[in-house]
Amino acid sequence: MTSCDDNYLSIAIPTPLRQMFDYLPPDSEANLQPGMRVQVPFGPRKLVGIIEAIKPESDYPREKLKKVSAVPDQSPLIPRDIMQLCRWASSYYHYSLGETLLQALPKALRQGKPATREKIALWSLTAPLDEAITQSLKRAHKQLKALQWLEKYPEGLSEPELREVGISKTILTQLQKKQRVVVHEVERIDQHFTEYANPLRQEPLNLNTEQAFALKGILACLTFHPVLLDGVTGSGKTEVYLQAIEATLKAGKQVLVLIPEIGLTPQTVRRFRSRFSVPVACLHSGLSDGERLQGWLAASRTIAGVLIATRSGIFTPLPKLGLIIVDEEHDNSYKQQDTLRYNARDLAIYRAKIADCPVVLGSATPSLETLVNARKGRYSHLEISSRAGHSRPPTLELLDIRQQILHEGFAQGLITRMQSTLDKGEQVMVFLNRRGYAPSLICHDCGEVMDCPHCDAHLTLHRTPPHMHCHHCDYQTAIPWSCPKCHSKNLQPAGQGTERCEQILEQIFPTIPLIRVDRDSTRRKNALSEILDRVQTGEPCILLGTQMLAKGHHFPDVTLVAIINADSGLFSSDFRGLEKTGQLILQVAGRAGREKKPGHVIIQTHNPQHPALQMLVSQPYSRFADSLMIERKQLKLPPEGYLALFRTESSMAAAGENLLKSLRHILLNHHQQGSVRVLGPIPAPMEKRQGRYRYQLLLQSYQRVSLHRLLDIAVKHLDSMKLPKDLRWTLDVDPQEMT
Ligand code: ADP
Ligand code: ZN
Ligand code: ZN
């Protein structure tokens, strides 16, 4: 026990202030340690904070300091390694340590709820499934599916686990009424994952040569080494992960698997759960706060052997961490776009270093940052160049649509190909990265376009339900009857979104089932999961959707993928625009022909000569990446240089610009400025958003150290300024989007 009588506690508190706060230990005898939560008086409020350090001295006289009012935990919730990770993140992203530490905890703990494992409700069958039951539910497809699923898990399944496979509470209640299922409240088992005799529920596949080589590379040593697993779509990366996890579990270690957005890939979670008998915890936005807390506790108390999580999972304690996997490492969703603007992929490398374990970054289209690290030898580069099993790579074809008659965006050549694919009993996927009916509504008489009153953006026209919607600030309004400028009634939708595309496809293929997948059609819980199940039945259908369709799905019967408009991404003002477009096209293309039947991809374009498109269809991804790298080198842009972006937002146009001008002045005068270029201030690409004016100041350098030294100065300067009330500034280190 530490006697804290003469000590001071340095407490992290969630405030933007870049400082810790000193408090005195509580009266009661407690075994205080850094990483424990405390409750402290803070002004008029009581806040949950975290002991950052226990120290013998304070800059303040003892009698001026307040006492901690409560210590809810017996042991630290933030262990040493997570503390170290947070310190690093806080300093690298120049963000308050207090807020960094608190955001590392699940919301329930941040709010001061107890860190206890609660009882869990488990659903199971009342009697084994037999022919009579199956017959009686022939028309209740979903109920039958639920029973079939529960049959595989005699120990019972929880509601979130059932939700992940598309079984809702409603279905369960219906079955409960028929006395087909029961629910029991049980204590959670506190058995550690290492106590399972066999971590496997299901036998692994036989790896092919390339997969086996990759697995060997990952397991070459169990100490820190980053690996890029660069395998084409459908090459069986997931199977390699599963076997690396198996080996790690057998060595008594835990595994952290980061994936982009679990809601979008329920299949992945299913695959992991079916493989392993040890508990697989999940952390993602589809869970309630209570469910998240339970997952977090299972991981941090070594009950779960595997944690599958979205980006914030990187902060979850795993005392026996032995492997980190970052799937689809190129994905933008690893970067948090507000508060602590961290990149979970980059933090994964640092965390693996602390844990001294391997870390695998997997992708068919690795980011240029990761490719450079691999090429410079910092990461080992393991490639899988062919698809697993009997599947062959899809063929890609550019369809020149210049001067062609288009049927509402579809060339005749494409329609014919779709028809013949459907005739063969196969499925077609149509990709269009715009939701809604049309991206704008335009007056045919005077040319006026309906704009958002709060943003520099057009309003998107939606038909189901009919309304105008701003996709940037969520402003919604009725569809106007007439032009606000000339009062003409001749308003016409311009351009094409998924809703309009759906309408057209229904006209062209009236007998074919059409399945639309976008944010609007999948808003309801389980919706996506149900949609994906429909596709798995293998019946001919057209699957139409946005980039939600690109993410790692495995559709065995899709053999034709059509990309309706590849051009929109080719001329983006963002320097990463082409990289992102290329990755998206290849990921979408990667959904074609993933099993025995060969896949084909048709890309409609007005720019068939565009070198990037040419390269994408005829060369491996690495050649496309090489060509982008040349430009980045010339311009000293990432990964050949480093960026940091200051942004301001204010309801007064000049306020942000003036602040950034003064910042620029300070930075240019500073002797340490050296190799850093200061560019701007300029208005953001969308100058006005949600009624606020936005400005940017960009810092660019090929030396990370000098950049960060200057950022320290900049942040100090900004912290010392007294700002007008509604002026906000933020700093984005390694920004992913320049918006
Ligand atoms: P990726 O994650 O690289 O896109 P997946 O892991 O989803 O690829 O694999 C694609 C398909 O190939 C899956 O259906 C998977 O079951 C199958 N597969 C993977 N490895 C093998 C193997 N060694 N033998 C047979 N089939 C395999
Ligand atoms: Zn008009
Ligand atoms: Zn808006």
C-alpha cells in the first residue's frame, strides 16, 4: 500500500486546457495508483477524472488544494501501457492529455458508472429443432433462421450477438411467445480465455503457398515487428489473420483486431465468432453504452481472447496483448475527424511497440504511407498476388461513354452485359457513390440551383420520403414548387443518385429483384444484415449502392460489377483524391467473381485516356501507387512530407482569417521555422458550413521533428490568445481530408 498522506495527486480532467490539476488524496485509506478514476470537485461541478501521477510536491500550497471526493475503483482502469499510449497521442496530436485519457474509457466509465460485470441475458432453444418445427415456420423465414442459429450455440447467445447476425429482439419475442426460445439472466463467466482447452470451434482451412508464407512472416517472431499484408481482394487475408490469431491464442496471448466499421461488415464478426470458442468481444457504435462497457471489461480482464473493434478500440486495455491486426488499413474511418484527431492505424504501430508484439496492416490497396514504410524496410512486406481457392482475379474494362446515347446514365453496352449476366442466373452489382435522387435541383428557365442556406453546397433531392437534404449540415426542407428566383415551375433534377438509379433499373429490368444499399436504405438496425442475407441466397438480382458495398463483403454470386461514374473522383482538388478513387474502384471491383465463376468489371467514363484509369485496369495496384508517389515526391506531400492543418470556424467571416494571419506572422518570425512552409490562410474548400465561415492554415515539412517543434509554438500562441466568443480553432496533424 502506498501511503498517500503527504503526497499530491495530479488529476487528468476532461477540459481542453492543456494541464493537469493538483488535488489532495481523500481521507479514507486507499491504495491509490495512477490510472484510477477519482471524483473531484471542479468549480461548482463534480467531475470524473483520472489519476495521472502521484507526486511528492505541488506548485500550490497544500491548504489551497481540494480533496478528491471519491475513488470508485480498486485498481487502475487505465493501465500503464494505455497511459503511455495516451501520453504519446496527446503530444503527437497536440491535444489535451486530460481529454485524451478520458476518451480512452468507454462512456459509461467516463460518466462514473461502476466498472462491474453485470448479469447477461442469454437466449436459447427450449427444444431441439425438428422437422415439425421447421415445417411450421416455413413462412416465417426470419424466425426459422433465428432457431437455426441458436441451435449452433447450446450455451445461449446474447442480444448483441444475435443482432450481429440480423436477429432482432422482435423476432426473439415472437419465438418466446410460441415457447420456442427462452431467455435466462446469468452471471457472466469470469473464465479467462487461456482456460479453454481448445480455442477453436471450427477447423482452419488449408493455406495455399502464398498464405502460408504470409502466416510464417507474421509469426516469424513474437516481438515487435510491423507487417504489411498486401493481398489482392479475395486472396484470403482473413484466413491468414484467423490462423495468426489461433497461434497467438495458443501462446496464451490476446489479439486486437481493428476493422473499419463493424456495422458495414457483420460477416467479418460472424466469421471470427464461428472460428473461435474463446470469447470474442466486440466494440462498435451499434452497441448500447452498457454493452460496450461489458465488452471493454471482458477484454481488459483477459476474459475475451480476441477483441474486434472499430478505431476507438485501440485504447482498450488488453493485459496479454500478443498481436494487433488492422484490416483494410487504407480505410479513412481509422482517422477520427474531430476532438482527438488520431489515426488508429498509426497508434496501432506505437501500441505494438509498447506491447512488443507483431502488428499486421492488411489491405488490397495499401495507403501510400504504409507502402513507403514497407519499401523503406521499416515494415516487412508480405504479398499475396492471387485469389484463394478456385477464384480468379476479375477483368476490368473501361467503357467509353463519350458521344453515346445514355439511358439515364446507363450505356447500351452496359445494359446488354447486365442482361446477359442476369440471364445466366448470376448477380450484378451497380456502384454509384451518391445517395438520394439527384445531387441537385435546378431551374430550367433561369439556371438557379437550390442551395443550402447554411453551407456552400447544393441541396440533394430525395424522393423517399420527398424532401431536400443538405448532406453537410443535415438541413432539410420541402421540395420547392417553383423557383425562388424566377418563380418558374420548371424545376429539374440534375445528376443521378442511388434512388434515381433504382427507378431507372426497375424500368429496364422490371422482373429482377433490386436491392439498394446506402445510408438511407440501411438506417434501421439489422437492415444491412438482412439485405446481405438476401444476396447470399444466390438468386439473380441487382445490388445497387454506394461505397457501403465496397467494404470487404463476400458476395459469392456477383459476377458483374458496374461502376456508373468513375470520373467524379478523377479531378478532385484534394491531393489524396486520386489515391482514394483508385482504392475505391479496386475495392468495388474486388466484389466480382469471388468464387468459381469469373468476375468482370465495367467502368463507365468520359475519360478513357486518363492515365490513372488506364493504369488501374491494366496494372497491379502497386504500379498505380508508384505513379502517384512520383507526384507526392515532387510536391513534398505525404508520405514524402508531413502536414498539419489549422482550421478555424466562426460566424463572422473575418475572425478566423485574422487569427490565422496572426499565427502565420508569429510562425514566420520564429527562428526555428527553418524547413517548414506555412501556407495560407485560405478559405476552406467549403468556405461556409452550418452557417460558419471556415479558414485553413497549412504547415508542410519534410522533417517531422521541425514541424512538431513549430506546432508546439503555434499551439502555445493560440492558447494564450483571448478569442472572440464563437471562434474555434482546431489542429489536425497528418490530416486525411483537406476539407
Ligand atoms: P480477403 O480477406 O483477402 O478479401 P477472404 O479471406 O474473404 O479474402 O477470402 C476469400 C474467399 O476465399 C473466402 O470465401 C474464403 O473462405 C476463401 N479462402 C480463403 N483461404 C482459402 C484457402 N486456403 N482455401 C480455400 N478457400 C480459401
Ligand atoms: Zn428560375
Ligand atoms: Zn447545409
